[in-house]
Amino acid sequence: MRESTRFGALCAVLLAVSAAAFGEEVELGEAPSLDPYEISINPDENTAGTPVSVDVAEFGASTVTSVYFSPEDDCDNVIIGWLSQARRSIDAAVFLISHPGIADALAQAHLKGVKVRVIMDGEQADFKVASDEFLERAGVPLRRSFSKGSMHNKFAVIDGRTVLTGSYNWTVGGASVNDENLIVLHQAAAVFQRKFDQLWARCVAGTPSRRRFE
């Protein structure tokens, strides 16, 4: 079982390289169909491993915070599902994007008329598996961060009201190998949007990746 998992991860990596290199369309994943953990706004009300519903009365509709864990909860398909449902905008600041399905979901959203902007760490964009050039060829506005430290964020703001965040890297390894977490929340979208706009203003536009790393 372990060998087959490794083989599957290797195949996925090769697919990512091929998609990034040739701009091939990758089939989108399905929208999430699993039941996530639901946590309360009040941490004292949460019990590890026990789903707890948020009191939506204070915040109105769509205030449930959902938590997923990788690899068991298919975090990549959760992300793809949300990206595919975007209607107006997607602003994603992610350390590295190399998952072909996620990259394709961003490209497809752009082609549908959704305003998509992507920020990626400049050094990570140098890896051949990175999807930055694939996204640029699809017409997606993309900027690379070359600050002193890493642009280590992993978040996206969808339609100005939904946030995807957590430790989860938008990579094949993040989906199938690493222990990661993904949080979908609705209470702090304005804060994340403000941070994205600050990063976008300071990042470099139109700088081709040097592909220094193999």
C-alpha cells in the first residue's frame, strides 16, 4: 500500500511538471462532498475531534468555519471546489502552487471571467514544478515576492467573503503525503483581503522565473 501511494504521488508530480510545461488542461476535481469538522468561534466550546456548530445568529448566514486535514480529507478537492464556485474574484497568496488541478481551477476561473490574482514566493517559483508560468500563459495576473524572508502565506480570498487558509501547501505532496490542515472561514475575509492588497502592491510583476532549481 505504501509503495502504491508513493507511485501515485510520483505520477502526480510528473503530471504537474507536464501541465506547467505545456499548458495542458487538467481535469478539475469535484466539489467537496465530505463532512468537515465544524468549530465554534469560542475556542472554549470546542472538543478535539468533536464537530461543534458555530452560533450563526451573531454573524448572519455562512459563518460556519470548516476544518480539514491532509491527506485524509482530500484538501486539494476542497480547494478546487471552492475555486470552481467563485463568481467574482479569487485573490490567492500561496508559498508554492504546483498542484495541476488547483492551477487549472485558477486558470478556468479566469477564463470564466472571475477576477483572479495570484502571489507566489519568488524562490519557490524557480522550481520547475511551480505553476506560475502555466498560470501566466493562461492570462492569470501573477506576481512573485522577493522580500528578505519567504512569502510563506497560504491563503485565498474568494468573492471577498470566504477565506481558505491553514498550513496546507497547494502542492501534490500537500495533498497526498504531508500532514497539513486547511481552514475555510468567513469571519475575517476583510482582514485577509487587506493583507493581500498590501502584498500585491509590493510584489514584482512580470518578472520571469529563472528556474534555477531542478
